Amino acid sequence: MTREDWKPLLALIPEIEKTKRFGTRYGGEENDDGTLSMPYMAPEPIVEQFIKVVYTLSIIIPFDWMSWKEGTKIVSDASFDFDTLDLITKCKLITYIVRQDRFNEGFLVSQFESGLMLKILKSLEKEVLSEKHS
């Protein structure tokens, strides 16, 4: 991909930086009839836009993300230096986070709220804008 190809994703960075809340959890309360409503996460528009962009750009890559122990370790390390990773591994991390959200609703929103997704995107931006990706 060229620098130009990455622009739709990189253009989200300023919007992500300005966003205070990335999703709202609803449900989980007891209804009038005594049943519980199932809880669910409603992502904010910036998260929905992010998902659309990463799928449109084919950043979500096919690999066995469920068995990828390195990804689990990286996502769990708040002080991880994403600049040590290559472009493919950053795309694998994005894939891991987006796919994990299917099984752990709210996981993607939590990665935005913690600042982890922004760190990944800023590191990706540095690499894409470097001379080797012109």
C-alpha cells in the first residue's frame, strides 16, 4: 500500500484524539417482569468508522489470531513500544483487536478508551510516512 492508500485510516487519528467516550454499555438491568436484559456495547461513530475503514483497506488480515500469543502479550502491556513492530505485525494487532471484539463485546471500545488503539495508529502513521513507504 502507498501513503495515499493509508490516508483514510490515518485521517481518523485527530478525531480519535478528540474523542472522550468511545462507547456506551446498555442493558444488564432487571426488567419489570423480573427478567434481565442482555448487556451490549454501543460504539460511538468514530469506532464504527474505524471498523469500516480497516475492512475497506483490507487491513484485517487472515491469520490464526486466536492462537497468537504474542498479540495477547502486546495488548496486555500498557508500556509496549509499537515502533518496534513492523507494519504487518501492526495490522495483525488491529486484526486481533477487531476480531476479539466479536467474542468479547466491548473489547474494541476498551482498546480505544485505554489509548492502545491510538498508540498503534500513531506508530503505524510514523512508519507509513517514513521515506521507505513513499
